Amino acid sequence: MNVRRVGSLDPDERGALFDRGAGISEVRGDVREILDRVRDEGDVALREFASEFDGVEVGNLDVTGRTERAVEDVDDDVLAAIETAAANIIEFHERQVPEDWRTEADGRELGRRFAPVDSAGVYAPGGTAAYPSSVLMGVVPAVVAGVDHVAVATPPAEDLTVTLAAAHVAGADAVYQVGGAQAVGALAYGTETVRSVRKVVGPGNEYVTAAKAEVRDDVAIDFLAGPSEVLVVADETADPHAVAADLVAQAEHAPNAAVVAVTDDENVAASIAEAVEVHASGREREDVVREALDNDASGVFAARSMSEAVLFAEQYAPEHLSIQAADAEDLLERVPSAGSAFLGRYSPVAAGDYATGTNHVLPTGGGARTVGGLSVDSFLRSTTVQRLSEAALADLRETVTTLATAEGLEAHAHSVDARFDDE
């Protein structure tokens, strides 16, 4: 990777870095056709798409009955890792559960209560590889939130054992071997086999993301996530090899992954660029890594100061923010827009991807400026509650009637006045 200076970026270069989209516009037409067929043809369409897109002839779409056996069949070390990760994810997400509350003052009893949605669908990528971590990250917060029905949809494959085992450990009560845009459609609209849900969550490719964009008027979604990304902020104390390893790990996701490092030390920048070449060489997915490292959204950048580096990071609003610097805590305070933050040399992004307990379903493309990652909150709705005494309403009477009259809503004012004898 070449080192570029933050201050010398031209408009096109800045656009490639900061205007990262989900890349769904090119496929939305095809996705609409897929969704229409799923809505009209149900299971028949799902089976035909499995044959066409996945190269698999699917018999039973519902494979829930195989989950318990999968726990027995999966390798012991894999099962132990799934169970350890699940326990950590459960513990972290249980701390997010809000409590209902009420408060009373001057005859006004006010409060807020929380309730889960009744059903949710979790999309877990698959096909050429199994992603049990995505199953855990989607299912656990829904179960912790108290969702009654939590379904998993994952592409059909010759061996679903690891995915099915993760679904069982996480607490899903339904698993369907359906992938791609058609899986999102099935969860949103329902078929003869797949039960429709209130909310669809989970990461996926551009077809999955485009499908979520299409169905969000009919069913709730989490957010539209694009290619994975990491931004590392480093100072002179950073280990270039640790930074490079994080960049290469994220580049492994896909050719369009965005991997960026920014530092105020030119020597560190040069060392990171050199170390990237070392860590990229010989990787099993080196071709993918190289494409991601070479795309316009990736690079190593030298800033004139740490303030410029921090401003760059905040404008970038990364999915994953790694701060490998002596004053990491102080720097974090200056970068509020990030999906998940990793502080220090011994906090690789991969640890959060799998086992720390935090969620790895995170906003990309600058989405962290306005939304956080998947959490228990994603599956809850809240209701505000109020109870007023006669005296409390009397105290508010003039305020309410005056504002209602000012807005031309006379009946609103009357609904208050009508409760008093002087009317």
C-alpha cells in the first residue's frame, strides 16, 4: 500500500473514502423480480432460486429439526467456541435490557414501558462458508429482548452443521435453508413454510441489502449495511504489524472491503504500509485481500497532526474503529461516530467479531453518524404512560387549551375543558 497525505486528497479521492454506499443500485431491479416471485409463488420460488443461485436442490426448507442433532455432530472444539462466544454475547446483551419506570410529581404519574416485537428473522450469510458468529450476533439479542419467535435464514449448503449448532445454542426456534434476496422476501412476506416476521436483521451481500431496502415499507429492518470496513488511528507508539494485521483481516471479507489507517507519524505510516505487504502474503484468501487493499476506499494516510487524524476518523465514521495510541481513551471521546471501538494493541477487531460479547452487526458507509449496531434495543418498542389527577390536569389546563387554540384545534381544548364543572 502507498502512503498518502490527508491534506493532499483531491475531491475524487475524498469521495471514494467518505461517500461509501451499500452498492445496491445496480441490483435493485433484479431483486424486485425475485421478491415478486417469492410473494406470488412462495416455496416454489424458493426452491427454484436455490437451484439457480446456490446450485442446491432443496427438499425441506425448514431444517429446524436438525439443529439439536447438529450440536451432537459438530466438532467438540467448534462447539466449545460457539458456547463460549454465546455466553459472552448473552452476558453483554443482558446488560442492555431496559427497565420499565414510573415517576410521580404534582399529581402527574409518568412512565415508560418496553415490550419486544413478537417475531424476528435473522439472515446469516453462508453458501461457500459457514458463519456461526452471524447467527449468534443476530439471534442472541432478539432472544434476550424476549422475542417469542426468532427464525434464522441461511443459504442452503451441503453441510449446515456448524450453522445449525449455533442456531440451537443461540435459542432460535426456526431455521430455514433459504439464502439471498429470496430469504429476505420469505421472512418479510411469508410462504407456505416460512413464517413472516415483524423485523428482519443481519448482514449480507448487495442482493440481501437491496432486498431489505425493498421490503422495509412492509417489515422493519435493522439498517442497510454495505461492504465491511475498518479505520485504525495510530500514533508513534503503535505496533505497525498489529495495525497491518487488522487491515489485512478486514480486507479478507471481500474485494470491496474498505481498510484504512491514519497516523500523525510518517515513519509509522511507512512501516504500516510495509507490514501490510508482509501480512497479506500467503493468506488463504490473498486474492481477495489484495483487491480490497488496492481499491479506492482503502489506504494508509499520514496526517499533519493527531487532530487532523481524529477529524479524518470522525468524518469517516467507520464500522470498526481501532485506536492504537497512548491516549486511546481521550481520542475515543473525539470520535463519537463509530459502530464499534477497539482500544489498544491487544484489542483486534477479530476479537469483537467473535468472542468479546459485543455485536458485530454494525452500520457501514458512514451510517455510524446516525445509528448504532444491532442490540437488544433493535427488538424492543416503547410505550409512554401517563396518569393525571384532577388537580394535575387543572394545573395544565390553560397551557393545553392555549396551545390547542393557537394551533386551530378547538376540539383538543374542549376535551380538557369538558372535564371541569365550570364548562
